[in-house]
Amino acid sequence: MKRMILVTSPPGCGKTRLSKRLATELSHVVYLDKDTLIPLSKQIFAVAGEPYNRSSPFFKAHIRNYEYEVILALGFEALNYDDTVLINAPFSREVRDPAYMQALKTKLEDLGAKLVVIWIVTDPEVCHQRMIKRNSDRDTWKLANWDEYIAGIDFSIPDTLGDPETSENLLLYYNSTDEMADASLARILPLLDNQ
């Protein structure tokens, strides 16, 4: 059966590393990263005369949702040509919205596909240190205003898709240490291979 895998979490939790590992391990995967859209988004900031801040009200009002709309549209189209689409994006608001997730599942069912969400569980301070280390301009405001930024981020496991212990739609990947990450990958890979 076709499927769309969403690798989700707050920024800095390890989505890209996990997504690339999964894309290498699984067969027939189209890998999409929402960060690929950043150059286009930067141009919108520039044309609008707004400072580049992906946590700003301007970003949330005029860019954020369109990035998700585009990456999902690319994913839906890719399912016409291959069995698995893996999208690397936070989906932090979306995974907590039951109506949004149900609409996504329905859209995928219409395409003959199922939805699988992987939520990355990581200690917030580990994310902080990773952001410092990666030294990306998309994190400049976050790092300069860490207390304000982190107060608005929900690291809890989303319950929209049910209990991760019993639901095949929500898989947890623990990633505060390399050992936890390796153990989580070893646990979830067979689950994905059997779907």
C-alpha cells in the first residue's frame, strides 16, 4: 500500500538526520524536505521589506501555511509515481489539530495511501545545543530569544493519532542521545517495513 510518512517534531530535534536515514533504509522512497522551500520564503521576506525571522507574525501570517501546502502538494503528486513519500517538516501545529489530520488521512485514502507520523522525542536543551552547533540563519532569532521562543514550543507527544503504544499511525523516535536514536531506529524500521 502507498503511504506518506511525516517525520515531525519541533526544530532541532533531529528530523533531517532521521529522515535521511529512513530514506536510505526503506525502498521506493521520495524524500521531501520543507527546508528546500526556504530560499523562496527568504525572497518573500525581502520583497515585503520584512526582517528574516521564521518565528515572526509576518512569517506565521503570510508564509508558514503555504510552505506546508506546497510540500504536501508535492507529496501527493509524488504518490502517483512511487509507493512511499517521506516528508521532513515540523508539522508542530498540524499534528495537534484533529480536523487537519483527519482531512489529510482522507485525502491520502482517496489516493490509495495511508498516513504514518513519526514524532521525535528530544530533550529541549539537546535541541538548543544542536541549534547552536548547526549555526543556521533560520535559528538566529530563536537563539537570541531562547526563553521567549522555547516558551511557545510544545515538546509533548501529540495524542491526535492515538496512543503510540497501540497505534500504527504514530511512531515515537527517541533522540536525546545517539544510543537512544539507534535503538529507536532499530525498533521502528521493522514496523515501517511491514506496512
